[in-house]
Amino acid sequence: MFSVTVRDHMMVAHSFRGEVFGPAQQLHGATFLVDATFRRAEVDADGIVVDIALASEQLKEVVSQFNLRNLDDEPTLAGLNTTTEVLAKVIADRLAEQAKAGALGAGGRELAGITVTLHESHIAWASYERSL
Amino acid sequence: MFSVTVRDHMMVAHSFRGEVFGPAQQLHGATFLVDATFRRAEVDADGIVVDIALASEQLKEVVSQFNLRNLDDEPTLAGLNTTTEVLAKVIADRLAEQAKAGALGAGGRELAGITVTLHESHIAWASYERSL
Amino acid sequence: MFSVTVRDHMMVAHSFRGEVFGPAQQLHGATFLVDATFRRAEVDADGIVVDIALASEQLKEVVSQFNLRNLDDEPTLAGLNTTTEVLAKVIADRLAEQAKAGALGAGGRELAGITVTLHESHIAWASYERSL
Amino acid sequence: MFSVTVRDHMMVAHSFRGEVFGPAQQLHGATFLVDATFRRAEVDADGIVVDIALASEQLKEVVSQFNLRNLDDEPTLAGLNTTTEVLAKVIADRLAEQAKAGALGAGGRELAGITVTLHESHIAWASYERSL
Amino acid sequence: MFSVTVRDHMMVAHSFRGEVFGPAQQLHGATFLVDATFRRAEVDADGIVVDIALASEQLKEVVSQFNLRNLDDEPTLAGLNTTTEVLAKVIADRLAEQAKAGALGAGGRELAGITVTLHESHIAWASYERSL
Amino acid sequence: MFSVTVRDHMMVAHSFRGEVFGPAQQLHGATFLVDATFRRAEVDADGIVVDIALASEQLKEVVSQFNLRNLDDEPTLAGLNTTTEVLAKVIADRLAEQAKAGALGAGGRELAGITVTLHESHIAWASYERSL
């Protein structure tokens, strides 16, 4: 199995609902380093999993839907606690839709799966892994 | 599949028994960066794999059983070569016991598995992965 | 010249005033890795610049004044654009006051200077360096 | 499942054939950080997956076949686009051959698999994972 | 003293002339992580050293003069051994010219100095520091 | 001013004398990442601060005097508390002697200074900077 990963980041405000979050129920923020991993059984005739330029572009496209915003006000995230885990899934699912829609090129339609890892600090991160 | 990882560290002395270890048979030491990854099929109603505050606390609890000590003198490690691999398993197993005992909260009982990675330097690390 | 550095972090919301900031004028957030460096011409009789446990504690004390908050609402930051540069100075100045007040122990009073570096992402950081 | 990873690096020139690569069709270069992960179901009687000194040595042996060279001129890579993905597979396969040939010691013959990850920059990396 | 640093990277081929370089006299390559640090005695009325968006843009502008090329063929580098040290100076000097020409905004003309650090691997880097 | 830095590491046991160290008075250990920075006003005719191969070799030579040992038993460290600060100075001073003795080549005799930084963990490090 092959994989390719590209990294981008986003700087967002948000707050959580639920006693388990303690002081993180207050409005605060995070820089999320966002690593998107694209998995594929074989590389194509060019020797690649996916066009890395397209992958970076598509990741930036998704990340810029959130970057420099307050996630508490994002209509597409309404009703969600935007935890690191949940955001990893939201981003992986959007990338999966783009892959299926052809935005990652022909290679994107051959992907076996996508994993998204969000680093919220140097000591905590979360991942969501899905098949395609 | 979701996962959450928290990092802590410990600074220990130890030595190894066995010719394969060469000069590492002498008493020496290591800073181990300890990454504990908790895996779960779905997040809970709060949108989390496990309470990250509890996870960090429990990891610190395990790590502090070894931190600033000579592992050659630890009764609970007697008879073990405390290699990076073996320590990864010891820590993963202790975290698994804590999860089962409820120390990670209700979410801890829903975990699919735990992986512990110990970085012994910037150029070497080891992992142990187990189910729960 | 000797120095010792300890790292902590804070996760905050904030917004900027001024056209130069473009979309960062909106409420957003950041994880700041906060590195506090303590400089001293000579180490003391114990061989240290400053008690590293006290240094970590005092850094945490300062960082926790901001962690998990919206900086736009902090009275002590009123009227400031809380840029990475400005926050580095605010933190360095608070640490300097603590050092002078004895909170870093006797060694803290022998410091030549303090530098604080805030990493806002993997590709951008800022520092403020001052003498004591 | 246990694993041990060692890191080395290589600094190479190369170029790609195929329109998908855009300006990377020109002769350019890369520093590849090369992480070789060795997986094994159980550790041996010494408590190790594989002799880490041998593993580092063998990785260096493979990496030095490419280090400080122009990959476009390497006979053993003729006809290949030396993408990060492809190089990860080439290195993993050579390590696998060495393991089978006994160059990693007795433990090398008990390996379940090998994963090689090549970091081409701080924002892009690729992996190849295989069984043994 | 304040400073702001932004990071970009470039992937280049090159070779060195001189026996001291041993096998690096052959055509090979590198990924250089390029950190550009801008120093200034005081921040401006907006609380910044320099417009970080402009700084990132100008750094990318300089780096893209080399990225994905063979430095041995660059007319502007003719006669130079493009060592990590030398490239750090070339980039710092180009950024200094841009700052003086106003490309970093009004703040760029108030800079006290620029430092450029190039990381050629995880175990080697070089810097050039100059005043303005 | 130019500088070149090379990184190596060492894994040691040690203990500290003095109440300020609390539990670190017990025998424990550390992996120290050791960064040696060589500063020089100008590069030589080859475009280098110092022969990086020699620099790496000499750093390894110094580091291997401590690697895989118990520093409490090292005669050359007798009477010293081997804190991160103190070890940084010991290593810097040994490198300075080697530079003066010609072990870094002709360039080593032109150095303006040496800085050694020891990282004891991902959240703490210390430096010693000296002129030559």
C-alpha cells in the first residue's frame, strides 16, 4: 500500500458544549496543522498516488473554508462540537467528496482511503481514517 | 476509525542484558517522548474519542511511575530488558488496564485499541499496538 | 553566556484591528507554542541558570492567564493588537517581573535577559528579547 | 504488534517525466528523510523487534546507494520516475531482501512487514508498506 | 528587540567545486527549509514588525527563483559554490534589497536586520545574519 | 555573520547533587540532542564556514566520550553537576580545543565562536555560547 501526505494549517476560534470540556467551553482558539494522507494500492503509470499539486490545492481549498474564522458561526458546522476528532472527519469527508468528483484527477478516483490528522499542539493530535 | 494522541515524556536510566546490545549493556539513559494513541470506531455524543484531559492525566500517571528513575531497580520491571519496544508495551498495557477500570471515563470503555510510541531520539522510535 | 529554555502552549481566540491584517481582522484563533529563554552569564554553584522546575511553573502561570480564552476580552490586553510579536513581549515582561520579584528563586535575580518566542504555526513565529 | 523505526537521509538530484509534474520535469533535487519501520508480532528473548544497530546500518547501506547522486543516472532506477512514492517502495524492497538474506540478524527473518516513509519537505511525505 | 520569522522551502539540484566537498562534488540535490527572520527594535502602531503576508510573499518570490531548478545553471549564481551558507547569504541579500525597495511595506524600511537559516536536513543547517 | 550547525545525540545516565533538583537527585537519564553551531565572519574561498564533514566527525568524537555511559562515573566530569547547561559548556569547550588544534581544518582556526545547544526533551533545552 502506498500513501502520500500533504500538510496545511488553519487558525480558528471555537468553543465546546459539554461539561467534559471544562474551561474549553469558553471561546478560545487553535492552530490546527492539517495532514491529509491519500492511500492507494498501486501507483499510476507516472509513479504517483495522486497529483500532489492537486492534493495540496484541494486541501488548501477545504482548510480555507475554516481558516481565520470563528467555527461557532459556520453554518456547515452547526450543531457540531468542533473537536479535533470531529474536524478531522469533516475535512476527510470533504476531501473524499472532492476525490470522487474528480478534483484530485484520475488518480483521486483510485484511492483506497483518506486519513486526516489534526495537530492542535505539540502534545495532542487526532485522526480520522476512512475508506473510499 | 478515530484516534486521539497525547504526548508526555520520561527521563530514565537503564541498562540491557544481552550481547546484541553492545555498549548499551552499560548503564546509560534516555529521554523517551511517549505518545499514547486511543482508537475508537465512533466519537461519543460530545464529539470526542476520550476525555483528553483524563487521557493526559492517566498517561502522566503511568509515565511518572518511571520518570527520573533507574529502571534497573524497578520491581515491576524485574526480569525485563527495558528496550524501547518493551517499554511501549508496558505503558500500553497499563493504559489499557486503566481504561478498563474506568479511569478514562465512559469513553475509555469504548476504545477499540491503544498504540504507544516511544521516541528514544530524533532518529529512532518504537511502537506497540494492541486492541482492547 | 548560558541559557535555558522551557516550552509551554496556549490556545486562544482573538482578532486584529487594522487593514494590514486582512481576513485576520475577523475573530479567529491560534495555538501558540511559547518558548521562554532565560540567559545568564554564569551558572550558579548547582550548575544551573535557573531552577527549571520554577521556570516551567512560572511560564505556565503566565500562559494560563491567556489559555482557553478570547484575548479580545482580556482587560490587561485592552487596546493592544495581540499579534504574535506583541504577545511575546507581554509574556517576556511578565516573566521579567516575576524574576525580579523572586519567583524564579535567587538565580532569577542574576539573569541577564529573557527571550520569548511564540510559534503560531509550523511556518511562522515571532520573538521578543529583553535585558533584565 | 510491535515496530521499530530508524531514520536516515539522502540528498539527491532527479527529474520527472510526465506533464503532471509541471516544473518538476526540470532537473531539481531533494533531501529525503527516510524512516524505515520494521514490524513484528512479538519481540524476541532480548526484548527487541530487530537489532537496531543492524537496522540502522542496513538502512544507511541502502540510502548510500542514492545519497549525493543524480538519480536520473542510476542504472538500477532506469525507466522509473523516482517520485517519493516510488523511492519509498524501492527502499522498502531492498530492505526486505536484506532482511530475508539475514542482514538484519535472526530477528529480521521474523518480521511481519516493513514500511518506508520518505519526507521530501516539512509539508509533504509518502509511504510504502509491505508484508514480508 | 522584536523579530518575525516565516518559513518556505525549495528543492534544488547542485554540485560543489573543491576537494573539501568529497562526493558532494557530484551532482546531487537538497530540500532547503528556508527561514527568514526580520528584526526590528520596536513594533509599529499595528503591533507588528512587518506585514507577515508581505514577508511570506516576498520570501516565496525569492525562493521560487531557485525552486525546482539546477543551481549549477543559474546565471545569477555563476561562479558561486551554492553551499548552504552561501545560499543563506544570497537569499538574505535579496530580501534586504526588497525591504529597501519597499516590497515589505513601510515596516520593511524600519528593519534592523535580517537572518536567513537554511536547513539542508534534520541534522544540518546554516545561517547568515546581516544588518539593514 | 555566518554559522553552520550540526546535530548529534547521546544517551546517558546521571544524577544531580543539590536540593534544588528534587527527584532528579536520583539516578535517571536523558537523550540529549546536541547541536553544535560554528560562527565565522566570512566564508572561505570554497564558500563554507567549516568543513561540515569534519565538524560532524568532531562532534561525534566529543559526544561518544559520553554516549551510553553513566556520567556520574566519568573522571573528566568529576565534581560537576552534569546539568544540561554544564554539559553544553563542556562540549563547547572541547570543540573549541579541537578547533584550535586544527581538527576542524584551516577554517576551524577562523571561527568567531561556538554555541552548543542540548535538548533534554521536546519542552526543555539549554545553550552555552562562547567566542574563540
